[in-house]
Amino acid sequence: MLKKVLLAVLAVSLWSIPSYSCTSVIIAGRGGSRPVMLKHRDTQALDNCMEWFQGERYAFIGLVNARSASIVRPRRSAWAGTNEAGFCIMNTAAYDFKDDDVPESMMDQEGVVMYRALSVCKNTADFEHFLDTLRRPMRVETNFGVIDAEGGASYYEVNNHRWVKFDVAALPEGYMVVTNFTRMGREAERKGVDRFERASHLIVNTPGVRDHRLLLNLISRDGAPILRDISASSVCFEGVRPGEDPFGTVMWTVLGYPVAAAYVPLMVLDGNHIPAQLRPSGEKGHAWVCDRALEIKKNKIDALDVCRNTERFIDRKFPTLQRHRTDHASFIRKYDRLMDKYMDIYERNFREIVR
């Protein structure tokens, strides 16, 4: 099956694809459900990893590009993440909303903006104030997606000088799909329309509980046009209901090609509890999970059954851990033990298919 998917993906010429082009969904929490936000990341920076950071106001975890230890690091960037206040953010690139002559060499600062927002923002109101106070030009052309622990669920179309908000929680359908165009931009310059139409079709026509299992399998593993050679990772945030402890926010993370890696539930907690297999290591700062996924992709190995067999363990055990949470310290100890066991299973399963 994966071979067919890869052939379909490779049939699309990379020359016609923007360097940064993602598919995303926000589903607002309604009727007692938790808000959910998906980012399927497309980029030529295929080596991705996860890091924990102590920000100015809040600790947070973020999806980052691997960096060589032998070079001076640029300004810190995060391409999706969540902080200890339950504030979650991601983005998709836009190509139809820029309305000035700021040179391209000064643009593409979305990762820097998200890193900073995770450090200082608690909710959508904070994020809007943050956007208002950023120095102009903001050096971005993008759609930011945000959910928080207070019921906030919004997209923000942002360019160098202004932003427009779309409150997903207020929409009749309660969800919104966004790829690489803006509603307020120039229609003739839209990108990613085929992926928008496919993701929208999948959401509308698929019943069931809308959680990480549905979105990561339904959208990120759907195949072309969403899954492409430049698909580098996918994350699905499951927030908390208003009034609940933000501590319960989960960032389900797939590092590497989404049909060649299993998802892992990550949380901010009280420090760096990201499993070592997802963190940067070695001189190149790569993550073992991502390297393994790229090797599977390179060798055109069908790993979907291995992904799902691995994920069955965590989908059975993790909800039980969440339901029986009493205090933070006890939960963290149990979470660490569960992650150790899960990553042992993960390594064993994925080592067996690439020798």
C-alpha cells in the first residue's frame, strides 16, 4: 500500500510545490468534547524533532527542525507547540495575503513568532495582544491556528501589518480546514486548494469521535494530495474543556513521514519528559524516531500495519492513565513509566522492519 502512496506522491512535481505548505484543521470543543487541532507539516526540512523549553512566562514543548551542533544556531523557532497554560499554536504558510514590498529575504519568521508566543501567551486574548504589539513589519504571511484552555479555538490570517481572526468556536459547523490560502487574500493566488477540498471532504463525510486517532489516520495518512514527499511530521493537539486543568493538554506527535512513524502523546508537565527517541541527539541533532521514519520512506517499506499495531498499546493505556489522574506528581511518575514501556515497544517494532 505504501508503495502506491509513494508513487502518487512522487508524481507531483516538487517544482510546483511551495517550500512550506501544510494542511490543518481546528475542531472546537462542543457538547463536553475537547478542542482538537491538527497540523500536517510539509517542508523541505525533513529532519524534525521535539524539544522542551523554559520560556519567559511559560514552559513549553515545540516541534523544531534538527540543527547541526557544529553551526551557530539562528533565532529559536518552533513550528507547532503547547505550553503549560494549555495554549497551543501551529501555522500554515499563505501566498495570497502579503500586500507590501518587504523583500522575501526578510520573511518566513513564522517559527520565530510561534516560539515567542508559546513563551508568553496564555490564551487567544494574549495572542491577539501579542500580534498587536509585534514590531512591524511582522515578517510573516501565514495562517496561525490557536486553541487554549478556556474554550478558545481560532485561526488568524496574518501578514506584515495586520491580522484577521476567524473564531472557529462560533462557526455553525464548529470546525475549519485551512491549507495555504487565506479567506481575505487574493483568490487568484491561492495555493493548496486541492488539499483543502480533500481534507474538507474527509471531515464532512467521516462520522465518529474527532480525536487524534481520527485526524492523524484520516488526514495525515490519507495519501495524495495531502501526503507528499515533503510531508515531514504531523501533530494533533487535544486541549482541555473550559475549567479543567491545562496540565491535561496533549500534543500527539508523529515525527517523520506520517505513514512510517507512530504517534506519541507528549505533555509539558514539570520539565523535560519528552522521550529521548524524539529529542535531538548526536552531532546533527536528529531524533531517532524521525531518522527511522525517513529510512522506511527511502526504502519504500509499507509500515502502516506496524504503526497501527504500535499505537494500539498507547491508545489503550494512555486514556486510563488520564482518567485516574489524582495529583500531578503521581501522574508524572506513571506517565514516565508508560512512555518508557511504549518507546521500548516502538523501538522493537520499528527495528524489525528495517535491517
